[in-house]
Amino acid sequence: MGSIYRRGDSKFLWIEYYKDGRQFLESTRSEGEDYAKRLLKLREDEIAQGKMPAVLYDRIRFDELLEDLLTDYRINKRKNLYTLNLIVTRLKREFGGLKVTQINTTRISAFVEKRLKEGRANATINRELAAMKRAFNLAAQ
């Protein structure tokens, strides 16, 4: 069970909730109590489903996921590390600096369209998308 409160002189409401004994504090960036209640319920539902609170994903950048992907390939001594380095460079050029939550279907579709216009083969684009998928799956684990 969480709570809603006003923090110091802030005009915005904050929510507090727990997952596995760890406290999470999050600004609602709103003055409305109804919005704060809905956000708190959303976070509690995520926790009840066994998911991590979405607020954590707002702090992670896509570059970090790609670095973790490279580390995973190095640890497991995958043979195609050279190819992955090329793919990661391309993905960083396109999505570098973005938060994970900013990468959505629209952005990915635009990326695919751009790569097709550049004359890239479908297989190349599929490998890039597969690398993205693997990076997101590693982050989810």
C-alpha cells in the first residue's frame, strides 16, 4: 500500500510505494489528487504483476542497454562480436542519448523506413532489430 503526500513547499503531489522492501518516491508532476491516486494505483498494479515500477525505466538510456549487450556477447564469447559492434554503432547513431521509454513503435518504424531508403537489405535491418530486441530482453531480466 502506498501513500500520497506533498513534499515540502512543492506544489506537486508525490507518491510513495514499496517493492520487495525498497521504497520508491515519485513526483506526480501534478497538483491533482485524482491523478496522483491513478498513478499510485498504476504503480501498485505493476508491482502486483511482478513488474518493476515504470519509473525505473525513465532513468535508463538506450546507450546503457547497448553496452550491456556488448558485455553479454564478450562474456559468452560470441563469434559475431565484430558484427555486433557495427550494429551497435548504427543503433547509437540513431537512438543514442534517448531514454528507453522514448523508443516506441513510431520511432522504430521511422528507423526501418530510413534504412530502407538508404538501400539496406531486409536482412541487415532484421539483424539491427534483433540486436535491439536482445538488448531490451537483457534489460528486462
